[in-house]
Amino acid sequence: MAQDNLQLQRFELKYIVKEDVALAVRDFVRNYLAIDEYGASEPNLSYPVHSLYLDSDELTTYWHTINGNKNRYKLRLRFYDKCPTAPVYFEIKRRMNDAILKQRGAVRRDAVDWILAGHLPEPAHLVSSDPKQLIALQCFSRNMNQIHAKPKAHVFYLREAWISTVNNSVRVTMDRDVRVDPEPVARLSAEMRHPVVVFGRDVVLELKFTGRFPDWFRELVRVFGLTQCSAAKYADGVALHGESRFTSSYHLLREVPEAVQNLNARKDFLKKIARGTIVNQAPA
């Protein structure tokens, strides 16, 4: 992908909505933002996103999400197609209280195994000469080695993204057909073998902003009666599959009573989504 529209630091609000709401939100948002160039010519204005999530054998980052830790991070490799010349992005997504911070660096596909083996990237591995990308890759390697993280899950979805034509301060995304599949190696293939569909036919709507909450965001939430909720693709996918599909050491943290309570609450939430009992409906 030619241009990187990544928001390095932002706030984000998530909502799970029905498809008819998503289509109405699209009509609302197009008055303020433009469709991302990568989805403009695609069916339903959406492009495919693939992520390979890394975690420890104890599923450390998964449990941090389930337990709602305010300061946590995720490690993932992101790619957009299976072309051998396309870059792979090593990403760290951190949550610091209510803020989201992202770092990412792009490498050539043939360098992925080298970095996952615990080595630091070499200059020939890099796609960009931007020093921030090298720093991001070094941070990724440090965090990966610290918790002994390895490939655990392949996450896929179709993303409809709306961006500002003025700056990168506001972004709206709608993710459809979210699927999660156990993935213990870095195949970097678009193929999924036994995925679970995490949110059914519903759409994950995200409002992302870097400064003050825009007035028209507030109006959007009011007009459609949106109710904010969590939508953690990796963690929810693991919860639906069952932790044993991703590691043999999951019981180590599951024996903690608070963790069990939080996991059961998360599964109950996902069941309600499946029944359509807490999803935002179209206004009457």
C-alpha cells in the first residue's frame, strides 16, 4: 500500500452495529470525510486486512485484554495481500489509559522469519529509511523477546475507511466479516482453515480522533443512538475458539478467579451480540 495513513496517537470509540445502521452511517460520514483510496474501487468500499497476532504461551496480551488492564499492548504483523513483494508491517498497539499509541515498521516479506526468530532487523530488510520505522521494529523485537511471543492467531476483516482530506486527525472505519483462526506459524497467507466469525453479520464501527471529540461525531452518536462497547478482535476470537486452541499453557492464568469471572463476562457479551440483543439498531 503506497501511503501510510496511520494515526500514531489517538482516541477511539467502538460500536457494534447492524448493516443497515452501517450504511446509514456511511451516508452521514461522507458529508465530512472521503473514502480511503484503497477501498474506493472495491466492492462495498472495503479492502481486506490480515493480521498475525503474537502472544506468549501463557497468552499474556490476551489476558491483559480480558482483564481490562488500562496499560497494555498487542503485537501483530499486518499485511494486505499475499504478493511476495508486498511489505509486512510489524505493529505495536498500546493502550495507555484511554489513549491508543501505535508504532509500526515495514519490512520485506523474506525478512519476517529472521525477525520472528529474535534477531534485530538489518538495513536490507527495511522498506523505508525513516528512522521511526527502525525504532518501531526494535521496540517490537524487544517486547516480543521479553514475553517470548510467537504467532498465535490470524485475524481477517474487510475494512471500509473514511479519512479527512485536510489532515490525519479524524478517521472512521467499519469492519465487516471479522474472522479469527489459530495460526502457530507465520504463513502470511490469506487462506484461513477453521476460522470463527467473531461478530456475525454485524459491523464494528470505530470513531478515531487525535484531539478534541469532533462535534459532528457527537451528532452522529446522537442521531443513530449508538452505545459504546468493546470489540477486541483477537481476544474475542480466542475466547470464542477456546484458549486451548492457541496454547497448552492457558490454564495457568485461567485458575485466577478474577480472570475466570472476566472471561465468562466476555463470553456472555459475545453471546448477546450473536443474539442481537445489544447491537445498535437502525432508528425507527
